[in-house]
Amino acid sequence: MSTKSAPFDELDRKIVAALIENGRASFAEIGTAVGLSPTAVKRRVDRLRESNVITGFSATVRPAALGWLTEAYVEVYCDSAAPPRRLAEVVRNHPEIAAAMTVTGGADALLHVRATDVEHFEEVLERIRTEPFIRKTISYMVLSHLLPDSPEAGARRPSDRAGAQPADHARDRPHPQKRAANQR
């Protein structure tokens, strides 16, 4: 795969937006939406993949459907000698870690952990803590998702739900300042 930068124009942005909205859309459907032929869309998608703008396609799965009912974020504090690549090696050995990143602030890393229950989460935390360079961890259990339609919550986009009615979320309501301006 090439890492050199390729031109990225407004049509590319529209194609990427269409794929983000529905990764299963056909080239014909995308072409209709952006004003190109299916062949032209395919050429652009191929170029976007080759230039590493589009890095893959995936399915969003609701974690609870797979038995992952407990979720937490874990701050990890390491000894000063622990390089990020060593921590990356460790987190790859724990299938319960859904995401991991180095961060600024007091902690060295932040882990997003999914487990079947609290006992399972505790076992995962104990395994993580056995690493000799991990000095301490601080955990934050997720009680609820404030943005339930986000991919992090394991939700599908509203447009992906066949026949689903829009949820009554705050973002579906007019912004208070806009509502006030409209009432004047």
C-alpha cells in the first residue's frame, strides 16, 4: 500500500462520507448521490484505498450481543522505562481490550476494556497489573453511554436500521438558542 499523499477533492470527501454513512452502499448508489458513474466511483475508492485514506471496512457489532456486558476505561501508570511499544505488545495479549492509546496527563495510557461481567473485568485487571512495568491502574466503570448511537457504544447508525423510527435524543431537538431565535 502506498503512503504517498494523493489529491483529495470534494468528490472524494463526498464518497468517503457516503461510505462512512453506509459502508455497504454500492458504487452505483454512491455514484447517484455524488454525481458520478459507478466506474468512476470505483476508481476513486480504489485510489483512496491505495493512498491509505480508506483503511478498511468493518461491521459494527453491539457488544452485549456477544456477551460483553461490562465496560470500563483503565488509566495505566508505568515505570519511566516502559516504552509505548512494550505496552502495545502487552495489550495485544488481552482480547478484552477494545482500544488502547497513550495519553497526556498523569497516566501513560488509557485502555478501553470490555468484559462479560465485573468478575471477568477484575480478572483482566489482575492480568494487566502483573506486568512488571505497570506501577498502578485506575478504573472507571461505564454506567451508560451518553451518545448511544456512537460506534463506541456498539450502535448502528440510525440510517442503518431498517424501518427504525428516529430516537428522541437531545440532538433531534432544536438547539435552545436556535429555538429562541426562531420564536422571535
